[in-house]
Amino acid sequence: MKSSKRKSKSSKETDPGETTSIQNIQDELRLRFSQNAPSPSLHGYEKERGQLFDLIKRTASTGESNSVLVIGPRGSGKTMTLNSIYNELIEDDNIRENLLQVKLNGLLQTDDKIALKEITRQLQLENTLGDKVFGSFAETLQFLLDALKCGSQSSKPILFILEEFDMFAHHKNQTLLYNLFDIAQSDQAPICVVGVTCRLDVIELLEKRVKSRFSHRQVYFLNNYSYENFCDICMSYLKIESKPVRCDFIKEWNKQVEKLSKDSTVRDVLQQQFQFNKDIRALHHILMYVVCQLNETRPFPTPSDFVEAMKVTSTDSKSAMLHGISILELCLIIAMKHLTDIYDGEPFNFEMVYSEYAKFAQKRSSMQMYEKAVVLKAFEHLLALELVKSTDGSGTRIQKEYRLMSLLIHPSQITDALQKYPQCPTEVKQWASTSVI
Amino acid sequence: MTDIQEAASENMAEVDNFKEDLNKTFPCRQSQINLLLSLFGQRHQYTYSSLFIYGHTGTGKTAVTTNILNHFKLPHVLVNCVECYSSRFLYEMILNSLHGNSVTESSDLVKCDNMNDFVRMFKQVSQEKGINQETIYIVLDKAERLREMEMNILPAFLRLQELTQQNVCVILLSEIVWEKFRTGSGYCEPFVLHFSDYTNDQLIEIMMLDHPTEYDENFYRMYLNLVLSVFQMVCRNLKELHHLAKLNFQRYAEPVKTGEATAEDTRKLWKNIEPHLKKALQTVYLREVSSSQWEKMQQSIEAGQPPALQGLSSRSHVELPYYSKFLLIAAYLASYNPAKTDKRFFAKHGGKTSRQSKLLKKHERASNHMLGPKPFALDRMMAIFYAVVEGRVAPTANIFMQISSLVSLNLLGHVASDDQIDSPKYKCLVSLDFIKSVSRTVNFEVMRYLFDFV
């Protein structure tokens, strides 16, 4: 609702003056890369969409009950497809009057009681329900559905969309799922249950009695597009559809985007991203960064923006954190690395680390040897940064010096950090590179 | 030019002015400030649904973010997840501060205890307040605490934009890297932003911001260099360094005040301050004494009195009854010596060591003091006690009372096994230095009886 308002506002701003500035383009693109993108541009999935469309339409028009699971990785466009199907369906007046939609999300409705309340709210039956007290969940749900029957007519079709479906399977006794599937299967009221999830094994989560009531219809959304498709998708995201009033700036913008799509640096960045992560949302992150860098003086994106965006989104955060620790802490990490090498990945405790450090510090005259308490404080800082973790939960009553720890940094990250570390003493570097075995 | 563009260019000028101001208050944070400003964009523009800002303490994560939000009066809520330790407090805090309710007037505070209600009420509040045309920022400081709450909270906050269908941006601030936040699925990745640490020069530049006005700038810079040279190896935390520099400055400036040295005589000043800084490293830095105690100690030293026993020295100094000391020593020996060796140390004719046991000893040598104290039965400790204590001691209730008071002093630990009432097990919790100083007071050579050191 909100987004449509925004869209109309931005078009109002642009049309009369015919002076689309970078601001307006930024507005539109930023919205497009946010989670509230108003008009999703879908790529592929025609077959899957058709399947779902038919199914939901049958419920909406003929009152047939259905249940289906939509499975696919995150960001593959499951929810977007469902939204676009719904929007297309309600263009039909008949369906718009009849079809009700209930949207539930596993992240929000964390138990069945909250879910039931939310269903009541979305069906706008709070008043009908009033203060009535029901014996069971099933009775309440049945009452709600009955309330939707108007007069002698059969009840209105309802579309239930359950996002993060797998989380509903963790509710106690799976009451909600059981009842929804039961209603769908025994044809008590025309409902269509659509579960959306990214878990391929979601069927295994269902209890036997729930599983037997489910229609076992599954639609897979697998993002099996090629690199070429990926590039096209990326550029289509950046392009602005020309408005009815033709505008030079938009034309220029699209020309620039076209130019970018042929640029070898940009293609390299996209290739890198594609091999690393095909997810469209990750692509959004890069594009959003690029768009954010634009302003009046610099209205068009350049290939270097893409390179910069890639750099920002793919920095190794642990190496970055290692860069900011003190020399003493760095020494401790190197000692831990050696200990892990010596004992073949076995956990170690502070005393071992300290003696390893003491051996090193005493050998090199230039290294100042610190008191145990100071070293312990440095050790605790590493613990607080979660670069080191205790292997047996924090609840144990072992003194902290003897608590078993394991190092959570890969040796390559340590080497990386040592190279970048400002004014790192050569002894420390040497110590890190010596093999102990 | 149209109105919009005019407004935009005006806005740009304002942003530039502000950037300058901000760079003055937060030196060395230019790139981060620029990036944040460009990401935020105009008030109504959408931005990332969530930002994750990480970096070490004192790198200005919270300060820079809140300063920008406050300056432009962007609708925002600042929540510290340590304060709001339960999900309910968190929801209510966010809703109430959006609403503009102060916490004191409890009449119309919003009540909310689950995510579902939160999302619904959030929409409601933002519409009521008429801020739904602008980006609402929710800043969650110390975001690592969110991991300890219900498992749906973090993923839900990360996709709050989608769930509320509002223009909202959640900013998470933490010291811990983003990888540690991922557990299970359901995560919309935030845009991860690093606030890098300061180099030494930058540290000095920042600390120069509040140099005492009565002294020369170069003089203070010199002093900061000295402080850094002592502390930088162990600590690069701006807050701690800043505190330590402030605390010790009077001491450093003293010779100049009294006329013993000139401001240029750096060598003399260094000689004067070095021992103090080193001492501060061992006490104030470890928080063994508070800063006020430290100042008091400094004053009493100046006045020529011996300083009260505090800090480092007090750690290995504790007054105990005579028998308690021996009980503690016995407990220490029982904890760190293997039971097999008791015969060798305490029996009259058990001093033989075969070659095999020597080999064994070499293997175990590293372990005992490395791996920590082992639990032992009460009987074993009492047997060692009778062997080491001078004179005959009757096993009276008084002796056993002292064991339990050692436990309550946390010098001994009771190992959890409540089923065995008749033979409880203990563990010795004191360090080697401590036990050395205790045994010195009773003229007992503890090192001769420790398997690791024989």
C-alpha cells in the first residue's frame, strides 16, 4: 500500500517538469533494490508460475481446496511470484470480491495462538469472535471459517500463504498445519494452503498425521540461470523504463547502462559475484552501493564503482578485526596457532598459551615480557571478540586459566593480517612463519 | 531550476557543511562518514534494509551513527541491547520512543510482547506520527546480545522492511564479526560495514583533541608519544589509552611545574615518568585499583608514606589461620601432584624412583601445572595435611570448619558430586605464586614437594 503511494508520488514529480534528475532515478532504483520493490521483474519460472496460478485460480473461482509447497533457495523469487499471481487474480472483479488472503510468516507468528489471532485479524472477524471461549484450536478455526459463510451460500475461498513454512512445523503438535491441511483435504471450506520455504527436507519435518493430509504437491523454484542471464538481469535492474513523456536524461541514463553492460571490468566483477553467490539479493547489495554513490556532480555509474562495491561487500571481516588488535594479542594468537599445530587441533588453555608466549618472549631480547595478569587481560579481549571460544560451555566451574579453548581463525587469515599489520615487529612475523613440528 | 532541484542543491550544501563539522569532531573517520551519508541519501529514499557496522571499541561506531541521525533529525530509535535484555523490553523500547513517550509517565505506554504485535504496532505508530514517508532508523547497539534472545528476533529485524512494508532501516552495531551471527537459516544478509582501527598517528591526533590548554601542544604530543610507546604493545583501545594518558599527565608535567626540568628536556621527563607508566600498566590497566584509588596512592607516595598494600601486591597476600595455611598447602599438593607420587613425597621409605617412572615423569612434566588442578578426595588431603603440618594435630571439628571456610573464601572449590556426602571432593583454586607466598609465611618449602618441579 505504502509503496504504491510512493510510486505515484515520484511519477507526479517527474512528469510535469520533464526534468528527471539523478535524484528521481536514485529514488526509483533505491526502492527497487529494497525489500519492498513494488513491481517485481521476474525472470524465468513461467512454468512454475502457471502451475501455481491455475491452482490458486481454481480455489478462487470454483471453490476447490488445495495445498501446495513452494520450495526454493532464498532470493529465488518465491514470494514475489505469489504476490504477482495474487495481483493478477484480483484484477478479476468476481474474484476480488470473493477471495480472501491470509498471510502468515513463521518469523512473526511464533506459536499457534498468535497465528490464530492473526488469522482472525486478517479475516476481520474480531467482532464475531468476541469473547467466545472455545475448547480447542480446531473448534475456533472451524468457527472462523463458518462465520465467513454468508447466508446459505458456500463459504468464501481463502488463500493461506505461510512464509517460512518450516518454522510452523516446529510449533507444538503442529496444530495449525494439521487443521489447515485437514480442512483442505476434507473439503469443509474452500481454502488453498501455500507453504513457502527454502528447506528441501521440509516434508520430513511434518508429523505423520499432518503429512498424510497434505496433497504432496510441490513446486520448485531453482535459480538455474547462466552467467549471461545473470548479467542481463543485473542490467535490466539498472534500466529505467522510459515514461510516456520522453525525457532526455532517462535516455542518457539507459545509454550509459548499456555501455556499462559491455564494459569488461563490470563483467569481471559480475563474473566474480556470480561464481561466489548467485543470489539476486546479493546482487542488489552491489547495485544499491553503486546507486548510492551517485550525485548531481557524478550522475552516471562507472566501472570503478562496481569494483569498489565488490571490494566492500567481500572483505574478510576476521582479517579486518585482526588488524586492530595489539601486538601482544597478536602474539597470543600466533602461540595458539602453534599449539593447534602441535596438538593436532586439540583444544588448549590459557596456561599453555602463556608458556608458549613466554618461551618466545624470553628467547627474543627485544620483546618485552609482560606480566601474566596483563597477558590474561589480552586473552580475555580475544575471548570477548569471539576469536577464541571455549569448547565446554561457559557454565563450567573450571578456572578461566584452565578452561579449554579452541582457535576460530584460519592460519591464512593470520598470515593475511600479519602482512597488513602496521609496524609489525619482524620477530613476530618470523615466529608466525616458523613451523613448529 | 525547479524547486526540487533547488532544494536538493541546498541540501547538498548543508550536507557538505555538516561533513566538515563531523570530520572535525571525529577525525580519521572521513571514509566511514562519507559512506554512511551516501547510503542514507535523502530523507525519503530507501536504503539497505539492514546495515551491520562492526569494529573495535572506540572506533566511533555509535558516535558517528547517532551524530548523523541526530543532526539531520532523522526519525530514529537508539536501543542498547544490553539494557533491553529481553525481547519484550526491546519491542516496547522501540515503540515507545517512536511514539515519543517518556518512560516515566507510565499511563499510555505501549505493551507488546511478541514480534507479530510489534510489526503491527510499528506500522500503526509510524502512520500516526506521520513519519512513514521517511526512512525510520532503528539502531541496535551491542547487537551480539540479540543472538541470546528468541531465535526469530534477529532474522525478523533483518527483514523488517519486508515484514512491515515500511521504509525502515535496521542498523546493527557490534564488536563481533557478522559470521558469528549466522545460525540456521532465515537470514537476509545485511550490508556489512567496517569501522577500521586507528593507526598510532591517528590515535595521537584524536587524543590531541583535548590537550590541556595551559601546556604547549608539542609538549602534550611528546607526552602522548611516550604513553603510546609504553602501552601500544598491549592495548590499542582508544578509550583506555585516553584514560591512562589523562591520569598520568599531572605526574609528567610536575618537573616542569616545579622547575626541575624544562619542557624541552624530554630525556629527563621520560626518566621521570617511565616507572610510573609501567606501574600503571600493572595496576590501573588491569582495573585492580580504580582511578581514584590510584590517584590517592600517588598522593601518599608524594607525601612520603609507604603506599597501602593494594593492587598487585595484595593479590598474593592474604591472612589465614595457621592450620588453614597448611590445609591450603595440602590441598594444593593434592591437586597438582598425581596420587601415585604421594608415597614418594610423604612416606618415610618411599624415595625410590625407577627408570620407568622417570620416563613417565618427563611425559607428564608439562601437564600438571598446565592442565589445572585435579579434584581430590578429602581423605587424601587430610593425609597430606598430617604429613606436612608440624606437631600432632587432632582431627577436631575446628579443622574441618576451616576447610569449609576455605571453600567460602573461594580458595578451595567444592567439586559437584552431591551424592557422596561421606567423601566430598575438592579442588584447589589458588595460583602457584599465591601458594609460594603462603608457604613462605609458615617456613614450608612447597617447591620441594611439587612433582612438576622436582
